[in-house]
Amino acid sequence: MIRLAPVGVIATTLCGWSFGQTSAVIPSANTIVEGNSLDQEPFGFNQITHLQYIDRSALTAVPSGASLNRIEYRRDWASTAGTATMTRVLRGVPAPAIWEIWMINYLGPVQNPTNVITRTGWSNVMTPILVNFPDLPRGAGPTANFTLSFAFDFPLLYNGGNLGVSHVAYEANGGTFNYLADGVVSAVTAGSAGRISPTALGCPAEQNRCEGAAPNPGAGNLEFYLYGGKPSSTAVAYLGTNTTTWLGSPLPLNLGFMGLGACSVYTDLVVPMPRVTNTVGNASAIVPVPGDPALTSATLFGQWVLRDDRVNPAVDLATSDGLRFTFGPAVGGYSVPMSVVSAGLNLARGRTGFVRPGEGLIFRLSW
């Protein structure tokens, strides 16, 4: 059933909802801060299927079991004039939009979603409505108000995981309108790796040097490389959790008491990864980093311990440089835990769209 909504119903009448409801802005960092981007989709298109996937790390303010009953958007405050023209015009007369919304408790990857557009598993939370969007004032700033508001006919029970939101508009092509929604977009991010300190050096001098790399959680591997070790010899790469104490001893721990005065331990040696150096004395330890939000910006430490008689033939032991690994600030390769799949105009009724990872609209959910 298509219901005709008069001009202003979405932005005004529906805004009379009960303030006893609970709501949260997604992403929460943009609650009172305008996003670093904007988007003409989906409200600036007269034919579009627009899917937005949101990772659970951005939905922590929404409790599992919440009955989602409303979604709201705001215009991009800085980009356009005081009033955003939303009335659609086709052949010189207002052209109402046929609009509907679908949602899903999404189980797939957020930063690398499929470009396939399907209704399978999705719930129609707002059935088709025929509406002319009202003109919307931007407010006093620094952000616009969440005045583009959609009440659901059928609330979605949120299961505490990822979320998908799909807007579908399919009225006649050719309308003209001007609305830019506030959004966020991210650059590719990653972590870093480097020596624990300038003096966290391996032994013997100029040997057993290290390099490494740390990704964002869920976006690659921790890489720990050894150079200048003794060829074809046993080497163990250790990961540690701190540079303060190990087995009750303060760090760094000089090994002079073992006859290895040139060598030190720089981290607690917690996780061993045995390897054998190649014929030129190099080795590597590669560890996949899971996409766990708890690992964002977390730090680990690393050091190799080797069979190496070049410091003291009687002891046959040496240590490498000590490295610090800091994972990146986001889950996946992007700092914004959202992605968009969009299909506009002639693609709006199709089965595939264009994937735009690491970006999305800022919105407010209510339950």
C-alpha cells in the first residue's frame, strides 16, 4: 500500500515522537561534530538503492535486543545555503518520491561488502510511502538538526552485531532537488612498528637487527623480521606485553650475568614462535591480526632470542633489537567502520551497485 505523506510530515509531524525513547548518533564521535564529508545519496537522487553497512564497533550505544523504530539524518551544515531545498520538481511541478526502508542484522564483512543488491534476509521496516520532502533549515550549527526523520512501520529487533540500512527510491527519473547529507569518509589507516627505544639494540654489535609492521586489526598481519642472524640456526621470535618487568626482574635486563654483557632482554617473552634462519641469517614471523575492536591502537612488543655464538662461544646465545608494534586505530583498513553500496538512476532496480568502503552517512537511531 502506498501512502501519501504531505510536505513536512517527515521533518515535522514525525518529529513529534515521544522523547521518552532512547536514541544514539552513529558514529558517536559526530554527535555534535560535523562529519568530514557529505553525500548527495540517497536523498539527492530520484532513483536509487542505497545500502549502508555499519560495524558493531560503531553501535556500542545501541543495546542488544533494542527494538529499532526510527532513523534520522541531517544535512551537511557547512556546504549549502541556510535552507536545503528538498521538494522534488519534475517538468516544472512537484514530484513526490516513492520511498521505502529495509534493514538487516548483517552477518557479512562491513569494510568489504558484496556489491550484490538483494532483499533476501532483509526486513521492510518502512513500507512504500509517497512523499515530497520538505525544505529543511540547517540550524545554528556547528551541525544541522536531525530533521530528516523516518518512523518505522515495523521495528527491527537489533541482535547486537553489525547492521545494514537500505533506502530505496524509485519514482520517475528527471526530478531536480538539492540536499546534501552529512557524512564521514576515511583514508586507509594502519599501525606502526619501530624500536622500543634508540638503545634497544641487538647483539653482537650491528647484527641481529629487526624490522616489522603492524596493521589495523582485521586488515593484515603483524610482521616481525630478523636480519643479520647466524645462518641456518635456531631463532625464536617472542611477543611480549610490556617493557617494565619480566619474571620479577626490571626491564631492560642486561645479560652480563650470563657472560653476555652486550645483550639485553627488552620485553617479557610471552609468546614464542620458533623459526630457523636461512642461509644468510634472516628469518620472519608473520601473525594474522583478528578484527577485534579491543585491539585498536593496542601495543605489543617483540624480540628474537637466537642460537648465536658470536658474542660468547661458551654460551651460544644472543638477542635481537627490541621492537614495539602498535596496531592501527580502526578495525579493517579504514578509520570509519562503515561502507556504502549504491546504485542510482538506471541501476536502481538492478542487482549490483558500487562499493564505497570506509564511509557512510551520519544518522540517529531510536528504540
